[in-house]
Amino acid sequence: MPGTSAAQSTGVLYEPEPPADAAYVRIVHLNPNEKIDVLVDGKMRQSGLKQGQFGDYLILRSGPHEIQLHAHQASKKITASRLEVGAAQVVTLAFVDMQKQVNPIVFDDKADLNRMKARLTVYHLADKLGPVNISTADGKTNVFRALAPSSSHSLAVNPIKVELLTCPSANQPAGMGECSSPALQQARAALVLERGDNYSLLLTMDANSALQARLTKNTLESRAAK
């Protein structure tokens, strides 16, 4: 299971189980100040997804699918290349540009069944910064080091409340301690990670080229809509 479900109330005791051959696919886009709708094989699956917001993991049957993103501004539209997913595969598709017919960045996510741990996955889409380090804000613990642009990395951790600091690796050679880069090139994120839940930390640049770090608790779409 890719994350904790935030399914809507359906009036039944339990959500229907996903098919045995199900794959899980979610969308994140970086189109500034724009909301998009997500269609899979011509069917609406998610509406009004904001910039930098991870969508729910959509439950898809294994095999080929076509994913379309429709911007709420009617003049903009992008269609992804045909996506082939396997049984139990968990995927995040990151669309960094909706002005052109471009393929998304495909991240193969981990499905964590360890209910005693929390899982944190970082997605580095602030490509202009180059590799980054992520440490605790007090400089005592190195969490991720030299994370390359357009890549992700995942870690199972104990439940914790902590503040993380992201900094370009070039400005923090040891990977820990004070970040010497300008304020615009570093970002802090307060995390409260609960046992058994999965979280995503997204690194992006805003319109002013300032680094942003945003935490999201992973969600699964409601099976009642299928």
C-alpha cells in the first residue's frame, strides 16, 4: 500500500479492496498558479490539483494507460506518453512543464509495509540548485546527502517531530552543520511523522527562484468511486 488512505466516507464499513493486480500512480505538476484535472484513459480521476500538490495515488490495473492533464485555462493541455505499469508498482509522475508536449519524470516509489516506522521520500525538482543535502536543522544529523536533481530518495524512520534544513551540497561540503548558501537557496520544513504513515517532501523553486520544501502525507484515492 503506497500510503495512508484519506478516503471519503462512503456509508459502508470498509472501502472495497483494490484488485490483486493493481498499480498505484499519482501526479504532481509545477505549472505556476494553475490547477489541473487528471484523466486516465479518458476518464476524470482527479480535479483541481494545485501546483506542487501531490495527488492521491490512483488505483490502476496493470498494463498500458494514457494519462492526460487538462489545465483549467482552456488554452493549455498536455498529454503524457503512454504509461505501462506492472502489478503492485507504485509510481509518481512529475510534470515540470505544461507549455510543451513533454514526458513526465517517472519516480518508482517504495511500498512500505512496516507499520512500526514512518517513511519519508524526498523528490528533488529544484534542478537549478544541483545536488542538495538535507540535515536536521540543528546540524546534528545528516538525513540525505548529495541528492541529485530530478531524483528521489526514501528512508524508513522512527516516528519523530523534527525540522529539516535543505542546502545545496556545494555550500555544505560536510553535509552537516550551518548552510553557507544565500537564504533563497536554503529551505526549512517542520515534520511530524507518525508510525505507519508515508510522507513526501517536495523540493522546488518558486517564481522568485527561492527554494521551497513542502511536506505531504501520502493519500490513496477512494475505491468507492471506481
